[in-house]
Amino acid sequence: MAQDLFDEDKYLQLFISGSEDAFDAIFKRYYEGLLNFAKVLIPYPSDEAEDIVAEIFCTLWHNRKQINITNTLGAYLYTAVKNRVFDYYRKRKIIFHIPEDDVTDDYQQPDNLLIYKDVTLRIRHLINQLPPQMQLVFQLNRYEGFSYEEIAGLLNISVNSVKTHMFRALKSLKASYQVTT
């Protein structure tokens, strides 16, 4: 998996010392996931999600010498996006809600495209029916690869709450998804 080959500490140290190549590698590694995370938190058709992620990377570059990362770079960036989104809502006095995701058609094998699209739509529909906090915990763990501890830190909830959300989400999804053969 490409995620395992990314040496975060190495790139972070090079980035802090001013390496543009390291910044590019960090950008390429995290941009898409951060953008998807922001899009979950900010409703479409707003371009704010892209703006927020771009601002995060600009701020990261300008403040690279003062950066203090206590956990992982990924957790730091996702927390920064979450905080920026909350600032966005505070400034606009909007009540925070999580919109439904659009389904993407990334799977490119022609023989399985129709089956993949149908299964993906059904699963996304079931995920979107989960309560908002449970949905977010599930997506961060299953789609973004965050550990329970990282999710707990990101969302300011206990690890046991994350475990409970995941258990209930999986139980609900398994009960709701009827496999047809």
C-alpha cells in the first residue's frame, strides 16, 4: 500500500528545513484525503472545501519553522482542516451539519463496473443513513485509514466512544445490507 511507503518523519524534517520537493510529496500524499474530509464537512456546491485545504497548505509552508506536531502529520493536517471548517461555520453563523457524499466511479474494470457502481451506491446510501457522528467516525477509519486513537483526538471524544460508534455502524451496515447472489 502506498500509504505504508510514505516516510512521514523523513519528509517532515526535509519540509521543515525548506525542501520544496518534500512539501510537494506531503501535498500529493494528503491533499485528496483532506479535500474529501472537508467536502464531508462543507456542503456542495461550495468551493470552500478546496479553499480551506489550500489555505492549510499555504499556512503550513509559511509556518514550517514554528510547526509543532505532537502526533502524526496526518492527524495534524486533518485537525487543522476540521478547525478551519468550524471557523468557516462560526464566521457565517451556520449550524454545522454533514451532507451526503457524491458517489465516485473510481473502479475502472469494465466487467465489474456495473456491479461495483450498484454495490457502492447501496453501501454509500446505508452509510449516509447513519447518525452524523457515527458516519464521520466510520469514514475516517475505513476511508481515510485513521486509527481509533487518532479519530478520538481529532473529534475530541474518547477512544471508547470511537469503538462504540464503529461497532454500531458495522452492526447497522451488516444488518441493513442484504447480499443477493
